[in-house]
Amino acid sequence: QDVKVNGFSVFIFRIALSIIFIFAGVAHLAHPDKVAARINNAAFHGFAALFGDAYLLGLLSGYVLLLFGITFMLGIYTRYSAVVLLIILIPITITIQMGNGLLHGPLWKNVALFGGLLFFIINNPTCYSLKNSSKKISRS
């Protein structure tokens, strides 16, 4: 079954989704000490410790969130940008959100982000993109 989706709505969805990653990246880079404190005070801070020092993780995640949030927003290798954002969102969600219980709103915000990213990973829509991550081969 062929599903038709308005390309402009996908473009708006991609921009709206990317903004949270861009702002989070800026916040991580502007205040890595606050990010480190949140990590160290989280119920599952031991999970983050497997990846390294909390302060360094704050900085590194900030760079990744900002860089791939921007490439995702611009539609530069959209699928790959979404994959990287999904990969970095997993340990953030486990470390910061999972210990707060199932009724914790930010946990469900992250679940919604996973859904949005999965939409772009699975479908890889190329409308309004600067660089497409899939090449279409036309046969005459």
C-alpha cells in the first residue's frame, strides 16, 4: 500500500524534531557542569560511568547533539543523522530518565523523540533536504 504524505509537513516535522537536539546541544556545551551534576545525581549514574567522566560526557554529547541536530534539520544525510541522534539519546534516556518512574514526563518526551527519529530512519524522506542519503536510480 502506497501512503502519500505531504512533503512540507515532513519538512516541518523534521525542523520541529531537530530543534530539541540543537537546544540540548547548546545547553550541554554552555553548562557542562550542570550536565555532569545531573548525570552524577541520576538513579542510573553508574550506567553513564561506563562511558567515561560525566563532565566530558556532557561536552561530547553537546557536540554530537548540536552537530547532528543541525545536519538533521538541514536534511543532510537525514537517515544517518537520525541514527546518530537515536544512538546518543538511548544512554541519556537510560541514565537520566529511567530512574524517575514511568509517570515521569521527560521519559515519555524521549519516547516521542525515539518515534520521530524512527520515522526518519525507516522512511528516509528526502523532501526539502540539502543532501539526500539515498540515491535514486532511474531506469529508462
